[in-house]
Amino acid sequence: MSEHVLDPADLGREPLAGEVAVDPATGRPAGRPQAVVLLLSSCLAVLGAVLLAPVLPRIQDAFAGTPGVETLTPIVLTAPALVIGLTAMVAGRIVDRVGRKRLLVGALVAYAFAGTAPLWLDSLQLIVASRVLVGLTEAAIMTCCTTLLADYFSGSQRERYFGLQVACTTVAATVFFGLGGALGAQDWRTPFWLYAVSLPLAALAAKYVWQPAPQGAARTTALPALPWRQLAAPVGVSLVGGLVFYVLVVELSFVLDGIGVESTGTIGAISAIASLGTATGAFLFGRLARLGPAVTVPAALAFSGIGLLGLSFAGSIPAVVVFAVVTGFGNGLLLPSLLTWALGSLSFEQRGRGTGVWTSAVFIGQFVCPLLVLGLSDAISGLDSALAVLGAVAVVAAVGVRLARPVAAAEPAGH
């Protein structure tokens, strides 16, 4: 497998003939039904991340007599993201070894049972355990969905769906946050019913998703090794990217609180505007992807970094809105750019594991984000200084990626 330094446009090339799988039963390529099922299923990881945020205080009140309740309650929200970060690599190996469809359908069914379990559990410790199981199923779902999008589609179409995946999850996060608050006003357990939505998705996946044909060969031969030399850079930058991506999600409300905004309605509206920035960046990725990751990755990091630097100095609502939109736009462009870079040199038999490694890096970055912001805030005089540091890190990463010029295989491994 030869290596060379690529021109920026080089990574945006069309894949080799035969790289995109076809339905073994009909010989036809994938279309809109398969894409819709995979995009909707991708939103389930966001459901685990934001749905319960509005009801955490009520959960803590409900289990006030439980030892360590102040520690256990936030884990109800954050456990799935940590578990995804720790186990997506394992899920990726299972994807390559036993097949995409079987794992996806099984994980969607298990997600519904694990997600709705707190409706009947009376122990906070058991609820936390059920959230760990949710994280395991989310790791499998995210890895399967992203891998199948890469299997089913090629070139600009694949890049457009990677962008739509981020756009859909961003819009879903805003919707789920609102639903969690509305349903939680009735009872803190009520939002957990939404996890049952994965059951109809499992039925749709069983009907419309098909296992790519090359899997038959993958079962009878040893899996080809991952090209770690080529993956190291995109995975390392994705770890930083996951951290940068999550700063706006976690800290925007605190930035607004710092300038005197107390209305939850105003905070929600500004958060929604920032989400629109993210969705816009993700939608535009399909058009910008032809420039290649050597251009889109640094551009995305630069937008996110400049936005965070601006937020660190913003002293008014209009300034916060502008820089939140700039940050959001960079975030929307960032994840599909990193994903395209990471998967660009992988063959079918490597793609599941590569996707799992990438997913782990992003979610570990997201889990570390609030802890790092908190540590920086305590060490260097407040949230504004922490945002400035992270914004500078993103800008430096943008410059570093641009100067280093992504190195990848000239061609994916043969089939």
C-alpha cells in the first residue's frame, strides 16, 4: 500500500469501481429509503445525550435519600457518551466480523429495552446501569449507520449524506431537548418512553437495510489490518474536534448567564439559532467536500476556533449570537470533514473498525470537554479564559493540519 502526500483535492476523489456495495438480492445500489433509515437511526445517540438534561434536578430529588446522589445523577446523562467513546472500537470490529445489518437491527431492539428500563426501575444505581447499556447499543448503532452510509454511497453523494447525518442529529438535539422538558414537566420518568422509537426503526432497518455483498468474503478470511499510520492523524485531530464541537453545546448557556441573561426562553432561542448555524455548515459540506479534507478540516477548525475566541470576549447578546453562529457553522462542517478524512483510505473490510475508532475519538473528546472547561476555568480565572484557550487550540490545530497536509493511501485496499 503506497503512501504519498496528497493535494487538497486528492482526498475528494471518486472511489474505485466496486468500492460501493450493491444489494446482493437485486444488484441495485442503495437509495433514499436506506439513507432515511440510517439518518434517523443516527439521531438516537443524540436522544441519549440531551433528552434527560431538563429533568436531572427532578431525578436527583426523586432519589434524594440515595448515597452519592449528587454524583450519580449527572452520570445518568453522561454515561452513554463515555460508553460510546470506550466501546465504539469494539463495535467496529464486530461490524467488520459479523456484518452491518445484523448488529444494527439487534442494537436498535436492545436500545428500546435499555432506554425504557428506568420507567420501571426504582434504584438510581440500576438506572445508571441501564444507561451504560444504552451507551453500548448507541456505540453499535452509530458505528453501523456511519459504516453503511460509507458502504452504500460514493463521492459527492456520500459526502452529502455525511453532512446530512450531522445536520439531522443537530436538529434532533434541539427537538429532543424541548421534548424532554415538556414531557418531564409531567413526571421525570415520562421522557424515557421516547426510547421506544427505536423499535419501528428496527422494523424499517430489517426491511430496507441490506447486508453489503462483500461480507461473505470477510467471514472466511482474516480481517486486513488497519493502516494505523494513516489513521493516526485524522483520529488524533478528531479527538480535538469532538472536544471543540461540544464546547458550544455545553457552555453557551453559561456564557449567556455570565452577561446577565437569565430567561430560559432567551437562552433556548439563542441555542436554537446556534444549532441552525451547525445545521447550515453540515448541509453545505456536500458542496464544499470536493475541496478535500486538507481544506475542509482546517476551515472547520478555524471557524469553530474563531467563534470560541469571539465568545470569550462577547459582552452583549448580539455579539454572543454572532459568534455562536460562527462556532456552530464550523462545528457543522467539522465532523463530516473529519469522517471523510478518516475513512478515505479504508477498504470495505476495514471500514467498520475505522468508523469505530473515529467514533470513539469524537465521543471521548465530547465526554472530556466539560471536565476540561471546568479545570481550565478554575486554573485561569473563569469561563471566558477557558473558551479563549480552547478557541486558540482549534485555530492552532487548523494551521497544523493545513501545513502538515493530510497523508493517506493513494488507493483503498483492494476487494
